[in-house]
Amino acid sequence: MLGLGSLGVFLAYVMSIIAGALCVVYGLKNWNIPSDSEVEKEVSEEIEWEKRDPENEGGLF
Amino acid sequence: MNILLITIVTLIYLIITAFLGYLGWRNTSNATDFLLAGRKTHPFVMAVSYGSTFISTSAIIGFGGAAAVFGMGILWLTFLNIAIGIFIAFVIFGKRTRKMGHNLDAHTFPELIGKRFDSRLLQSASGLMIFIAMPLYAGSVILGGAQFISQTLSISYEAALFSFVTIVAIYVIMGGLKGVLYTDAFQGVIMFVGMFILLVATYYILGGVIDSHRALTNLAPEAVKIWGKMGHTGWTSMPETGSVFWWQLVSTIVLGVGIGVLAQPQLAVRFMTVKSDRELNRGVLIGGVFILMMTGVAFVVGALSNVYFFNHPAFGKISILAVEKKVDNIIPLFINTAMPQWFTALFMVTMLAAAMSTLSAQFHTMGSAFGRDFLEQGINIKTRSTVLTTKLAMGVAIIISTFLAYFLPRFFEQGSAIIAIGTSIFFGLCAATFLPLYFGGLFFKRITKTGALAGFFSGLLAASFWIIFVHTKEAAPLGICKALFGVPTLAGQSTLQFVDPIVIALPVSVIITVVVSIFSKSPDSKHVEKCFAGL
């Protein structure tokens, strides 16, 4: 068990590494999801929405 | 320690930080830029910023020191940090938060939940709670950062505190969230490199992964000798179930911080800074590896420091005895004695980066909570613009936090102890007040405004009661229970005094939110459709 004294701690050690590895796998698998066209559609919607946003009055110091 | 080397490295680091803060300022032209970094943040920047905000100096030095006491069982917290704090936070909460935030034109976390439940009261009460409770959390980060700087650079604590706060304040107030995110990403990279080297060097010094673990396992009798009666069984095994050590490890450290992270306003707002779910998917990869390298390394190194100090001829004892029971000194002492000088300089900058990245987000969140959510949207006090109101509120929040970190330990006997518990108080309050209504608001159309408000206030009440009157860790230094009832905790000698507020207050808040929602009027269907459009 990697020199560790109990199953509880061994699992904590291994599960932490597995959790990190699963994040890598998930990230790679979904790297291009949603696709470019869907993202562009959402961004263009947002640009339209930003133009109408009353909050964007500027006015920094 | 080579002061000249550390000073040069620190100066280079500060110059780069200042330049990135300037970039944030130059690229900020409106309220959306200032509050949400223009909603077009790069996934790497967002994920590393999330991680570096998540991890403060105390997460590495304080919890690393705790690992030297509790042992490697604390790695369950690393598992939860990644599984909940990254994966569930990004994939389950993050995507919905981004979309709903966009649907509702929300610029802050309190604004998101306020608009979701169509309640100005909820938004302003949340903003006020953040503004009241967060300065103590920020105060603990300031205190930890300033103490570390003053010790390492051999300057006075006052000089360290005020220069540290001033630098962060300038780039947050001028650069807004863009300044925060750019500097966070740079600071996160330094933290990653520093912790990676620390891990490899520690295992190398102690003879490899398995041999060093085995050496720590063989030290178990030393732990049992000191803490055996409280349930300690050694640094590579879990404490006895139900013992004092077990409760402290499982409830306070693992549950308190592991789950509490989901409802942190300064973290949740980051999901609204990206333009699509794709950035969140990519962020999972970066965030998962980053957190593993932060808490995982701090906990492993903290626990293994026992082997190093025990076998070192100058010490010949375990970590806690080597530092005369000052837990926060364990990691710095290990770095100073076990690592080469150049690494001490790198580690100094790593810790500075960890403190600054957390503090910058706190300043930004307190300012936006008080300025936009409470003053502007809650009680309708406005200035020339949202950005100006937020900047003024940030100034007030920074002064209060600095005041707490500077004066509380000087003029109040329990001051230092109160600041030290600031993080756990804030995490406990956020989990109890925000988590049920945030989760309910994102996933269930049937959760009502009345249910959300009832859940918020019952969670606030239950968590505050437990913090002030029952949980000794907070109740004793606060002293309110002692002043009113003559005892440090109402729990007496029972194990209830070790049970974290989240274990009590979160279920109370969940039950009240659900029950009140069932028996109150259904929300307006048009509003609900608007919230959930595209979800």
C-alpha cells in the first residue's frame, strides 16, 4: 500500500491522484465541446445583448 | 537565509504583478469589465485564478502544519477539493451558474441569487452578510501573509502588512476583476512550480515515495505516545472512529472546508467570467491538476516533515515538538532547514503569490457585495456609476480588513485567535446560508422566494448560534458565550463541541428551504422560464 499504514489513508492518497487524473481525462475529452459554431452563436448573442445593457455606462474614475 | 536573493526575487515578482495589474486597468472600460472581466476570460486564466484564489497561504502553511499533526488522513480533503471543489463546482454548478447569470444579467453572486428568486432583500442581505463576515476572513489572510513576509524579509510586521495590503488594493481597485484574474494566473503558475519542486525534493531527501511513507508509518508510536488518548493512531492511518481527532479531522477539516467551497461567492463569480461551457470543460483539467499540486503536496510534505525532523541530528523529535507546538512554523522551518537557499526565495514568492491571489479576490468580492448589491441595488444609494460605487465600497472593505488584522491582535486579548478562525467562520456561514438556495435555485424550478429567504435566514441563525455558543474552536476565542453564560461552550464536555457548524446548520437550512418552498406559492412561471432559458 505504498508504504502507508492503513487502507483509509491509502485510499485518500490514491483517490486524490485518481480524481486529478479524471479531471485531465474529462478536460481532454470535452476540450472542444461545445463546438466553435455554438460558441460563436452564443458570443454574437452576447454582443447584441451587451449593446442593450444599461449597466455599460462606462464611468471609471 | 540570503536576504539579498529573496529581496531581488520578490522585487521581480512585484514588478510583473504591477504590470499585469496595469494591463487589467488598461483593458477595463465598463461595469461588466470591472465586475466580470468582460465575460470573455481565457479558460487557463479562469481556472488558475479559481485555484489560486481557493488556495491561500494558510491552506499551504496552516493546513500543511495540520497535516504534520493529523497525518495523511487529511488527504481526504484533497480528494474532496478536487472532486467537489473542481469537478462538481465546474461541471455541475459552473455551467448552470454561467448560463443563468447570463440569462439574468447578473454581475455578482448575490445579484445572481437575488435575481433568480426575484428578491432585492435576498440580494442585499447576502451582500451585507459577505461585507460583514468576509473582512475577518480577509483579515486572516492579511495576517498570515504579513507575518510570513516580515519573518522572511526581516522587516517589521507593520511595514509588511501595509505594503502587502497597499499593493493588492491598488491593482484590485484600478484593474477590477481583469486585474485580479491576470495577476492570479501569474501567481498561480508560480505556486504550481514552487509546490512541484517541493514535492520532488521532499521525496528525494527522504529516500523515495514508498521508503519515506514507510518511515512515517514506523514513527506511529511517537504519535500515539502524545495523542493516543485522543484517538491518534499514527500519521499514515486514520484516527479511531468517534474520537476527538476523528471528529476534528472529519467534520472540521474535511466537511467544513471540502463542501463549504461550493458556496464561496468569490469563486462562484468566476463561472460568470467565461464566454461558454467549453472554457469550463477545459478549466476542469487545469483546476484539477492545480489543486492536486497545492493541497496534495502541502499535506504530504507536512506529514513527512515528521520523518525529516525526527531523523535530523539537530532536532531528533517530531515536527510539532521541533517548532515548540507552533503548528504554523512547521512548513517554514522545514523549507529553511531541508531546502537549498534558492528554493527558500522561490517559496517566499510562492507564499506571497498565494496570499495576494486570495486577498485580491476577497477585496473585489467585498467591494462588489457592499457597493453594488447592498448600497446600489439594496438601499438605492448610487454614485456616478456602478464602478465608482464598487470602488468606494472596496476602499471601505479594505480599510476594515486591514484595521482588523492590525488592531485586533494588539488591543484585544483574544484578537489573534479570533482572526485565526476567520476562514472557518466565513466558510461555515456561506455553506449554511448560500448552498441550499444556490443549489436549489440552479436545479429546481419549484424552490420559491419565501423558501430561499427562510433557508438563508435559518442557516444564518443556526450557523451563528453554533459558532458563538457551541463549537469551542470559535466560541472560546469569541468569548460571547463566556460573557453571557460563564462557560466557553454550551456543549459542556460532550463531543458536540467538536462538531463543525456546517454539520448542523446546513441540514437545518436545507430542510427549511424545501419545506417552506413546498408550502408557499409557486414562483411566477414566466420568471422561472427566463431563469432556466437554455438550461
